Amino acid sequence: MVMLLSGLWRSLGADVVQLRAILNIRLILDDRKPAALGRPQKVKKDRKHGTLLNVVIFLAMGFFYMLPIAVVQDRVFSLTIYFSLLFAIVTFMLITDFSNVLFDSRDKYILFPRPIDDRTLVLARLLHVFIYLFRIIIPLSLPGWALLGWQDGWKSATLFILPLLLLVFMALFVVNGIYLMVLRIAKPDKFKDVINYFQVVTSVIFFASVYFLPRVFDTKHPHDFNILAYPWVRYFPSYWLAACWSWIGYPATFSGTALYSALAVIFPLLCMYLLVKYLSPQFASRIAGIDAVDNGAYVAPGAKRVPPSKSYQKLAYFFNRSDEARAGFMIAWLQSSRSRSFRMRVLPSFAFVPIYFVYILTQNSSFSDAFHHMSKQPKHLLLLYMSSFVMISALNYLTMSDQYKAAWVYYATPVETPGNIMIGAFKALCVKYFLPFYILLSVFIVYVWGGGAILDVILGFINVVLFVSCIARVSFRHLPFSIQEQTKQGGSRILKSLLAMLIPSSLGFAHYFCIRFDLLWLKLIFLVLSSILLWLVWESYAKTSWATMTKAADAE
């Protein structure tokens, strides 16, 4: 179906024969890609239900995004909101999931030595992503499409196809434009870091939109949505796409509807033309430059190597007594900074905690009212104990790595007690990730609830660390970055984790009991008991032996 437009691809400067061959191989490789979850299987099985599962997921998301069409009566305004949401989610998916397709540096080994120009290569990548997008965009837009057909008739349903196609064009242009702009501005060795942090930001925005976006639409008062209250909407491409409904008789509030609907067609086509015709030069050479930096080891003559900071070594000696614990501390400190997958999974959790706290806080009132009455209730305990999510997220990925085979170094050294390495790595996560985040939360809590909350902050910190330590003690008996990422967690680990929550959770309820009845003496007793229990758990975790680790792995 894509090659039916071979005349268009030829006019854009692509070699049609090469384009067909590249796309054919890419799609064959997509079908052979193994599943990303579960244990590696000895017998390879064909994927039969992965695509169907993705269709079901995106179809469920489509029911959520069709909400504006259902509650806003102004058709042009409702479609403006709908296309804005759809454009945002498609762009986020492109940035987070398809960067490896847009910037696949492995092409240099097969395609770059061949006489293939940049335009053919760029167009092949764009069309590959375009096919991926339609596997997503069709189930995602199907509920809204069906609702339009049911409410407005066949004309609206038929017209829906054109703006949907143009929206995909614009999403491709925006994402590729951002990537190419970063390629021109950032140095090759910093490019992937910039993209990773951009992906973190987009994932946080998407997480926040899931919780807060439904509150924008008040289903009890759908008539309150008036496009005249938002005159700036007319300058957005999503409004241009919605203005196309003026072709079938739906009125648009703003003047110049014919111009806006014409821009809906001209602008996306112009975007694709500019992307392939003018933004593609130097694309392949810049990708090759990134790959050369990643692979290696060449340093220009006279270039100075920046020595690593030694502050983590001082921290390792300060927080640990044994050399094995210090080594585990430094390994976890350095590897957590160097691993992109670790940062991508852990960093968003710092934003998830305050977002979810604000969501719970404003369930039955506005943010201003909730913030005004917040200090009168002990809701700071919720924020303190929710902070454990950051530490649990970091701990969950502390043991996983895509380069897990490098863990042979642990077994090649004369380490008698591997628990010392694990407790050192655990302390590194506490110091590097959890402690700075907890200090920021503590400053906010003391500012809102006053100096009387300082003791709660201290007790909450000890209880949270105790809570995570118990989980690590019973469920994470693996050396840092030593197991495969695709390894499935066994039922015994999940059961042990649930049992480990009982003691710290009971202490958390006791903490609330002390505040509720203003029992300072009981709060001090719990502070002492929690500290003693934390010390006992750490000592037990540090004494983990090789035999205990083997038994834990067999149990899983």
C-alpha cells in the first residue's frame, strides 16, 4: 500500500527500488522480533498475540480520548480538543518508542556502504515509522471515529480519515524536526542524553495528563465549553484540522474558516516535503558520528580526559565499614549514572510522587482550597510514605542490566560475603537518589506544617528506609546489575515482598495514631524501635552468603 505512492516518493528524490527493498526487510525483522517480557525461551515461538494485545490497549485508550467528542456540543471545538490530545499521545509515543527506528545507527554496517542517498534512507525510516503509527493510530482513533459516525452521520465519519492522515504527517515532522535540531545543536556524545531526558519529561507529562486531564471536562455542564473563551486556539494546527468540518456544514465560530481548513491540508504536506527535501542532508553522517562516539574509544590527539569526581569515593568510605561494601557503593553510584535504561526508569518516579499527592489532595476540592486547609490535617504523612516509591523503583532496577554477563567479576574475586556488596549498593541508592528527594519534601512539609513536623520527618525517613530494607532483604538478593532485564519475577518474591510490608506498614499506622492523639512519648518510643529494627535488618542483609543467594534464586 505504501508503494502505491511510488511516484510521490520518486518526486521527493528517493530511489523507489531501494526504498521497497529496505522497507520489506524492516517489516520482516519486525515480525521476527521476540517478545520483550518473560524469561528467554529455549524453543522459539512465533508471535501471534502481541499485535492483538497492543490493539486492545490502544483501543481502551481511544475510549478515554473520545471524551471531548461526547461532552462538547460545538463540533469544531470538540474536534480541536480531540485532535490536540491525539497529536500529543502520538508524538509522545514516537519520541519514547521509535527513537531506535528513527536513529538506528546499525544501518551503517549494511546500508551506508551501499550507494544509497540520504533522502532514500530518511524516507525509508519515515515510512517505517509511518506504518508503525497506523498500527497504533487506527485502534486509538476507532472509538472517536465510531462516535462521530453515530452522532453526525456518514459524512462526518468519511471526512475523519483525511484529518487523521494529516495529523500523522505533522507528528512525524515535529518529532523528526526536534531530533534533527538536537543533532545540529548538541554534541554527538550528548545527543542520546538529551533525547533520554526529553523522553523522561514527556513520560511525566503523559502521567500527569492521565490524572488531571479528565477534570478539564465537566460532564455535568458540557454547555460551558465555549470556543470564544479561547481565541488563541485558531492558530493551532489541531483547530485547522477541525475546521475541515465546515466543508460538510458545521459552523466555525472564528472568521476565515476557508483559510484555516486549507492550511489543514497544505501545512502537513509542506511539512513532509521540507522534512524529506531539505532536512535530510547530513542526516546519515551525523548518525554515524553518534555511533562512533558510542562505540568507542578513540580520543583525538591532544584531547584532555576529564577525571571523574572523587566525591562518591569519600561518601563510600563514610557510609561503609568494609571494602566490599565500599566497592558495591561505588559500582552502584557509577553504573546508575552511566546506564540510560536505569535513568529512564527511575527518574520519572521523582515526579510521580508529587503528581499523585496533588491528585489525591484535590480529589474533592480545588488546589487553592486544598492547599489552604492542608496544614490542618496530617496529610504530610501520606507524602512522606509515598516517597518510598522512589527508592523502590531504584531498587527494582538495581539488579537488572542489559550487560548482565559482566557480573562474572563478582565471582572471580575472593569475596566471602556478597551481602556486603549488596548493602553498599543499597546505601548508594539511598544517598544518591532518596536522600536529596526526601530533603526537598521535608523542606516543603516543615514550611506548610511548621517545626512540629520535624520529628515526623525523622520518623518517616527511618520507617521508609526500614520498609524498603525489608523488601530488599527478602526479595532482592542479587548483586548489582547482575541479572537479565527480561527475567520474570517469581511468585515467591512477590509473596515475600507483601509479607515484608506488614511490619513497616504497622509502624506507619502507629505513626498516624501518635499524631491523631498527640502522643509525643509514644512517637519517641517508635522512633527508637524503628531505628533498632533498621540496624538489625541492615546487619542481616549484609551477612547474606553465597549459599543464601543460591537458595533465593532457586526459590524464584
